[in-house]
Amino acid sequence: MNHDTPLSPLPLQHLSDSHRRVLTTRQLREHGVPAAETTERCRPGGSWQQVLPGIYLLHPGPPTSEERLHAVLLYASHRGPTVPRQGSPSDGTPEAMITGLAALALHGFHEVPPLLALDRIEVLVARTRRLRSTGFARIVRAAELPASQEITGVPTAPVPRALADAVGALTDASTVRRLLTEAVRGGHCEAPTVVRELSRARLLTRPHVVDAVETLLAEGRALAEQRLYAMVCEHGLPEPLWNVDLRLPGGPHLGGVDAFWPEYGVAVEIDTRAPRPEEDPLYSAFDHKREHLERLGITVVRALPRTLREAPEQQAAVVRTALMAAPDRGPSTYVVVLPR
């Protein structure tokens, strides 16, 4: 016995099946397996194999997709020194999470290859971690880690962040377009959220990404309009004029709205804009238009695509309240309504 031998070795068979087949050097030592035995078992033809630095697979065959994910997370969580990060170490944020194409596969995307077909698995860590990409583990760094989502027990980056990390490594325009479209059409997230993440990753300077984003925004707007139509019908709201431009008689153009009730002086506009870094979020173009119309006595209701998707009854209640309040307001200025 030496100082490295644990007093009470933990038998390997007592571990859960999902974890006992992939262990770190330290975990093996805690289970009473000395380094010499590990080396011997990992020789050619042996019963174990080293799949990443300090990470061992306790069987000779190829790793399953679950074992590859677990190996990458163990490597990113337990290898390399780290500079202490701000915040409590027990704040619930994992040291590492799966991102990129592997994360999209976990989220259920159909436009990505199966996990076993991926040559590399991207793992997101804090930028203070001193790690390097190796084998099938590709390290991606973040100044601030997002809140992860647990998918089948695997800490996974949220879809917008995973998309940005995946797109950053892709050069095929059609693949990028299909991924972004599936994100919105499949209900994983809204277009502005994706565009904001792509902008944060400085990917909007790439022509094939810009082209895909234009398609994405058009897709997101079309879906939001469909949901607005459905909301009006399903919640018994009066039929509005759809997709119209407003202007003063013989005067300037006031802007377009997605729905307008002229007899109530109420308009709805779907806000699908992706905020730009230089834009003041407290005084956007939407606010300019709303203030102008409201000075004319027209109430403008802002509809977010996410609200239309996740809480249409809440959005309908806001519109209904605006319609019911019309008699309490003074008559609005007469405006010319034109098809948009």
C-alpha cells in the first residue's frame, strides 16, 4: 500500500451503467485502480482504451454516442487548470456543456448528422479554462457561459448559442440556411434571438451567413403572421384590415402595420427586428413609430413572435383590452389605409 492507494476502494461495478464505462484517471484511482494497471489494460489488444487525455473507456469496442459525449464533458471539466471565475462556484452553471452540431442533435434537429457520424464534438467552456482541442473534443470558449439545458442528463447549450457555434465552423451556405430555418420553423427559438447570437459571435460579416439570415427573418415573419391570423380567429377578435400602410391624407407616410382596426383606432405590429449593437434599446424605431401614431390617437400593440407562439391567449387579451378601451379615448385622426 502507498499514499495513492485509497483506504476504501470503490468497486467499479457499483457505478451506474451510463457512467462506469467512461472514467478519468482520478476516478479510476478512487476506485482502487493504480496507474500501472490502467496502462497495462490500455495496451494494444487490452480490455480498456484511452479515448482522450486522462479519459478512459472501460471496454475495447468503439464508444457509443453517449460515451463520446460523457468523455468530452469529463475532459473539459476535469482537465487543465482554470483561473477562478466570478460568481459562486455553486451557482449551478456547469464547467462545460455540449454545443455546436452535437448540441443541435440533442435538441432534435433533423438537419444535422447523427451523433456517431460527427468527427468532433464541440464543448463550451469558460475562456479562462486552459484546455486545447484534441481527438474528437473541440474546445469552444465563451466569455460568459449561458444557462445550460439538461437533455437526457447531458448539459447542453441553448439552441441559439449552439447554432452560432455550429455556423461558425460551416462554410456551406445551404447547410447554414437549413439549420437556421429549422430552428425557427421547428419552434426551437425565434429569428431575432438567433440573429442576435450570430451578431455576438461576429458571424454577420460572412456573405453566406448574411444570405441565410435574410431567409431566416422572412421565415420568422411568415410564421409570426400565421400565428397572428390564428390568434384573431381562435380568440374571437373582430376581423382587422391585414398588412396595411398608414398615411395622412396628402401627407407623409406613417408606416406599415400587420393588423389595423380603423373603427377602434388600434393597430398591431409584429416586432421581428434583431436589435443592432448601435441601436438604443430604450428608444428604437418601433418606439418612434408608436409615439407618432399614438399622438394621432392610434394605439399600437407590439406583438412578439415568441408571445404569439407560446402565449397567444395573453397576446389576444392585450389586443382585446386595447379594443375595449377605444370608447374611452378621443377619436383618432383620420388616416388613409393602403394595402401593403
